[in-house]
Amino acid sequence: MIPILFSESSNTFTSNGIGRLSDVISCEVTEERNGQYELQMTYPSTGAHFDDIKLRAIIVAKPSAGTNNQPFRIYNISKPINGKVTINAQHISYDLSKNVSMPFSVTASSSACNQSLQGLLSNAVEACPFTFSTDVTTVASYNQKAPASIRQRLGGVEGSILDQFHGEYEFDVYDVKFWKDRGQTKNIPLRYGKNITDIKQEEEISNTITGIVPFWMDNEGNNLVTLPEKVVYSPNASAYPQKLTVPMDFSSDYENQPTEAQLRTHAQAYVNQSGIGVPKVSIDVSFVNLADTEEYKDLIALQNVNLCDTIPVQFEPLGISTTAKIVKTEYDVLSEKYKKVTVGSLRSNLATAITDQNNAIVTQTNAKFSKVPDQIDNATAWLTSSGGYVVAVKNQDGSWKELLFLDDDDIDTAVNVLRINENGIGFSSNGVDGPYTQAWTLDGRLVIGGTNVPSITVYDDNDNIIFEASADAMVWNAQNSSMDEYGTITCDEAILSNAHITNGMITMIGTNSWLTLDDGAIYGGAGTVAGQNETSIEFDTAIDNQYGSIRTISNWLLIDSNYIGINDGKGQNLFYFGLSGDVVTLFEPHTSTLQYMTDFQIDFNTQTATWTNVTIDVVQNITWGTTRFRKGLITGH
């Protein structure tokens, strides 16, 4: 196909627009699964419509086999070199990066994904020509707390549509489709070792984990359970010239110490389900390099695949079969053929190949923090295993603009990127255009994310952890406070919202009242200052040098195992009675009666009962001294 040029303001692309770029020298479209979607074209400065090729103009081209023509907006035009320019353009869907969606949230349900996509459109601050659709029914919530670009919220940041619901994007002009599975399963086998070999795949094979050493350990590190045979191997382990094993901590999977048999069964199930012993697929199939080889006829069928299709992959030398997705395509627009397809996973350096497999397949995350030396060793391993390239990006006047550290000598094909410029430093595993999931920017923001569990560790000169945080837990150790991995906080003093906690005492201030809990007592009252209009309840109070009492104040209500009484708080008993030294006092004169029953007998043979009723009129204070009412009941009227 010959690419067609349209003006910046065009929004329909069924005509010849400004015109066909008939003098095009080369034109390629690269698309990655949930990632890059760009066009690169080489064009002569003397070619047709060259003067109309401007920034933000649109080039329409065929991006891959069996798909519709797609519009790409120009974002870079190089200076002419030997009469030719390089033009870079992004799919029109990148326009969503320049439209902001305001905050909103969606509760978890099977329709939440579609509601969230429609919410991005309904909360957009600018007119939006795009439509969103999905077949994803994952039950999850969506919560956007701040304004953000719509494309960023589609994917690339924590809490995005992609992050919450998981799926595969397809961009078709102004239609954004979020599929549970975008591609199809196609029976087009890729026979590794017969019709293709790849240095990256050789690295993946040589670093394939073939077995695990399972263990359980208690929280104190005093009790350990391992297997007598030590290793649980993959059924494919014998196919490899060298066995690679890694430790596997199953401690968090058990509440109590497991038996050896339980640990063995659990480990074997994990090996069978996790794909241990099966190489991670990462194969670049370059049709340009194979065009004149005998093997090409076995690969020609791959010209009929599309991005996200699943195909069988056979590792014939190992006798192992698996499946893998098409995750990247590079399409020659002019010849309408693929130049290259990537099967399995995007290109990664050696450190990523080893570490990702160990982490993704073997490591289980739990609340136990690794020791600081382990963190240092991990960082050292990453930094010392790096190869890569350094590219200085310069301004038009030749001054340095930024530095790029890449895993490839080609900026356009590099996947793992460290970028340093005047705005900060960032790390991307999705190419130079990002997203940069880990970054430290000039505005003081530190972003830590990525496929591994993000974590921050701060330690002192003696390797003591001062602060450590991850998605699983947070700990800190300071002079006046600390928190362990189980969430237990120890501190000299803590102030919560409207509550003050210090030295075992909790004080809460409400709108019209206050309450204090302190050392076996509850104090409270009307008012907004502690101590105002105070009343209280004291538990386990010592009365007459005996404990086990409850006392309320302002006038005291005394309750213990011997009697119940009311006191005026100044030592004067108003009323009390009990088992020993019983006294009943009516402090204020008034007309009343006291009635009690005495001398009662119960005969279970005749099923009869007798007693004597005594009623006393009370005009003045009446006191019984040490009378013991061991039989009967006394009530006041």
C-alpha cells in the first residue's frame, strides 16, 4: 500500500486526502501487545507532497495483515540527510494522551470494566471522538483520584483499566476495543531448533528453572521443614544438560507446621501448575533474514498471524511443547508483509531474563521482609549483569538534551530504557516512549512500580532497617515509635483524629462530650474539654481495702460481692444493704415503707411454703445496725 497524507484536522480517512506519498522509500508499522503503536517512514525531500508533511499531519497506512488502514499522527520529522528525512508518527489513539478525564470511581461488578471505560469518556474535559467497548467481565473496582490523561488511564499506571481488569487493547481508528483475548488460536507451529534459532531464546532455555527446593520455616526461624530428597523436579528436568534449582518458601501457605508428605504434595502441585521446566518463549522471527533460506517455507504461514494470536511452540531438541502469543509485529507497509514478529515476550536483557523467571515462577510474596544484605545483593546483581548501550540525544544546536541507557543499539527497538534529562530520571520496560513505571521527577515525585513487587528499603550503617515498605507490609524503627511486619505499633505517644493516646490512656473528644479510658476506669462528661462536668465508672475499686468493686461518681454507686450501696461522695451512706453488717439508710425524710419477708420455709414433700411479712412505715431516718438478713428479701416502696 502507498501511504496517504491527510491534514491535521482530518477525522475521516476514506479519501485520498492531500494525496498519496508515492515517492516513499520505506514505511513500517510497529505494534506491541498493549504497548507501542507507531509508524516510521523514510521520504525524499523532493518527493510528492513533501511540503505538506508537517508535525501533527496524519499518514494513513496498513499496519498489519488482515486489518483496516489506520491513521498515524506525525510527531517528529528529522533534518534531511542525503536528501531524505525520517518521519515518526503515532497511532491516532495517542490523541487520548492530550485529553483529560476528571476523577470518578466505579464499584466492583461484572460490568465495572465497561462502566469505567464509559466513565473516561463522560468525564473527559474536551470533546472526544473515540468510542470504547469491551467483553471483559472481570469483577473489580476502578478508582481515579486525580485528573489524568485518558490514554494513561487506559493502561500504564497503577489502578488503570488494564491494571484493574486485565485484557488486550485493539485500536481501530477511533474505536478502542478492550478484549479479554484479542487474538485467535492458530495452528501454525513454530519449531524451535528446526526452522529457527534465536540467541535470546537460547538464553531463556539455558536459564530455565528445572526444580525447586521447598521448605517451611516458622516466624522465629527456629523450626525448619525440608524434604529428605531436597529437590522436587519438573517432569522435563532430564531434558536439560544442567539442572537449575531455586529455593521455594511455602511458609505463608500453612498456619501450622506441615509434615514432609504435605510439603511434598504441595510442592509437586506447584511445579506442575507453574510451568517450571518449560522454557519462557522469547523468539524474534525475522522474515528479512530468512527470506533466502530453506527454513523460510516452514515459516511463511506466520505471515497470516495477527498481534495477540496464540500459536504452538515446539522445542524439538528438548521434546517440550508449549504455546505462546504474538506480542509484537513489524509490518512493511509497501510490500504488505511482516518484517518481523516476536513470539512469547518482548526482548529483555540477561538480568531480566534470569530475575523475572526466578521471581515470576518461583518467588512467593509474603509479609516476611528479606534482610538488607539480600536487597543489596539483588541490586548489585542487576547493576553488574548489564550490557547495553548509551545514547546521547542532542538538540539541534548540538548541545546534549538527555541520556538514554538502552538494551539495544536501536532506540526504536530498545525495550528496557533508563532515561535521564532535565525533568528527572525514569525507567521503562516498554521502550523509549514509556510508560515510565519507575521515576524520580523534578517536581519531587517518586514513582515505584513495575512487574515485580515494588519495595523501598532504608537502612543504617549497621544494616539495620529504618524503614521498609512494599505492597505486603510496612515496617519502621525509630527512637519513639516502631511498627513490625504484622502491623503492631509501639510508640511513646500517638495522636489520631479526635483521639489522644499516651501512657495507656485514651481520650476522645466529640462534638458535645468527651470520654477517657484510663487504668480500669471510664471518665466522661458533657463538654469539649476533658474533665468538664466529669462523671466516672471505676472497675475493680478497693472499698474497705477489698477489691472487686464497681463505683460510679458523682454520687457513688458501690457494687461489690458483699453489698450494694449509694454514697454522697463525702463518706455519708445514703442507702446500702448486703450480707454482712447490713445497713439501710433513707437520708432525706419522706413517707415510705419498707417491706421484708422473714422466717420462710419450703417443704418439697408437700410442695408448700410459709413466711412472715413485715411492713414498717418510715417517717424519719431508720437505721439497722449489724442485723444479718440471712433469710428473706427486702424491698423499698
